[in-house]
Amino acid sequence: MNRIVDLLFSLIPLVATGTAVLLLLIFAYWFLLGRRPDLANEHRLYRQLAMFGLTAAGAIAISLALPVSESTRNQVIALIGVLLSGLIAFSSATIVSNLMAGLVLHLNRPFRTGDFIRVGEYFGRVVGRGLFNTELQTELRELVYLSNAHMLSTPVTVVRSSGTIITATLSLGYDVHHARIKGLLLEAARNAGLEEPFVKIVELGNYAITYRVSGLLTEVKGMLTCRSHLFESILDALHAAGVEIVSPSFMNQRRQDNDMKILPVMGDDELQPDTPSSEDMVFDKAELAEQQEKAEFDLKEQISKLQEQVKESDGEAKKQIEAQIEQLREQLVEVVQSEDDTDAAEGGDAEQDVPSDVSKPPA
């Protein structure tokens, strides 16, 4: 009987520790993740890391509370470490690789929310950067979730926010002098709104010369519309100058004069008005995410500067600065809340285009 009582008393620390750890983990999960299941990936990152750290600390606490000798306790802790290592190595390699890749991308920040990037065959604007995946909105307004391991192992092309080069390539016959073509293409690039345009001859083929016209676009958010306008401007400039744009294998069985040129004819009544820019509709979520992240960053910068001023102030001036800080913190809460609401509203979208080596977003 005494042995049973001693055994029960020896189990009290273990039961108390286990209960405390369990309650702490349940409360931490509810506080960090459970009460806000609609959090954006960017804001779930730190919460997931905190939950992982608390779980590891709880496991160590329970191991230390075991009613065994110190040597046995060390062996149990070592066994837990071996089991976790084996579990991670054999059954969770993909999760761990995505986790580590997400941390690397978060620290290096090769791109930001709202940037245009190309990853393999996917091109679009960054909507969010999570712990396990990166959300991309394509030019078809689809949302693609690329695993962070895929992002880290694949070359990522980032369009610079200061400006990008818009290009167009076309082939024309040898019967038209290249100097004339160069002037027409430069004119077309300027009409499309490109700065500092230039033309290069990239190939002398068997049947045609390949030209490439390029120019700088400083407002990168309109790159899709600008590229389309460049193509239209090239067609208008060449057709207006009487330059044929036909394939080298072009064949026409009709009998025509030798001087007859194949040019499309369009009447004034067939001219179509310019279509409005489509970027606002195509990249709506990426645009909103960029604006929200910029607003959050600016508010944090203002709060940090005011906090430095509080340390050097006193009296009424200090109270006014503290009031400004409180107002900015309220605005920051509203911005974060709007980000979460936006992410929740997008939760009911249609199926996303996810390749075999691309992970879907975590639940």
C-alpha cells in the first residue's frame, strides 16, 4: 500500500506538468491561430513559429517531470530527439524543406508583396509570402500557390519597381532598308509611351531580318497594357508607311500586278477605341496587398520615430506624442484587420492552378 501511495505521489509532478502544458498549448493555439483562422499567410508566419517553439518546450518540460532517475530522464530526452529527427527525416522532408525555404525567403526578401515575378512558367504579382508557400496572382487573375522549396530551387525573375524594358520582336523582308525600319519602330515605341527606345537587329535569317524594339517603362504596373499598345503602335506605324508584314511562306494564288502590296485596309468607321488598362482588374488582390503592406510599413516607421521622440520629451509635449502614437497604433490595427478580411474574402475562390511540385496552402 505504501508503494502505491509513493507511486501516486511521484506521479503528481508529471500529471501537473502534463496538464499545465496541455492547457497552455490549447490556449496558445486558440490565441495565436484558432481565433483567427482567416489570417493571411504573411501574419501566420510568426504565430506558427511561436506555436512550434511552445510545443517543443512543452515536450521537454514533460520529459523533465518524469519520475525516473536523471540518467534515465536523459535517455528519454535523447530518445524523443531521435524519434523526432527520424520523423522529420523520413515522413516530413517536404514540410521541413518548405519551412526552411520560407525562412530563407523571409530573411533575404528577394521580392516584396506586389512585385512582378516569373518562376518557371508562372508570371504574375506577389500577393502573399507565407511559411510554406508563396501566393501569386497571374495575368489571368488566377491565384497560384508555389511551394517555398520550389521558389528557392527555381530561378526567380523579379521586375524592378524603378522600371522595366518592354520589347517586341518581328521579322521583315530584305526588300526594305533597315534604316527605314529602325525609324518606324522607334516612332512606334515613343507612341506607346516608352522612354529611351532603341532597335537592334537580332538575326539575319534566310528569308527575313529579325528586329527587336525596346524601351523603358517606368510605371511597371501597366506593363501588360503597354506591351499591347506597343504591338498596336508597330502595326500602325508599318502599315501607314506601306511596309508589308507577312510571313516568308506567304502565298496568294490570285493574279495581281507586280507592284501590288498586301496591306490590310481599314475604314474610319472600323476603328476601335482604345481599351482601358486591365491591370487594375487582373492584379486586384496583388495591388491591394501591396498597398496594405506599404501602409503597414509606413505606420510602423512613424511609430518607431515617435517612440524615439518620447524618450527625449517631457510634460505636455510628451503627452501629445503619446497620443499620436496611440492614433497610429489604432490605424495599424485597422490596416492589419483589412488584410485579414481581404484574405478571408478570397477563401471562396475557384480552384487554383497548382502544378505537381507546387504545394497548396496549408489549412
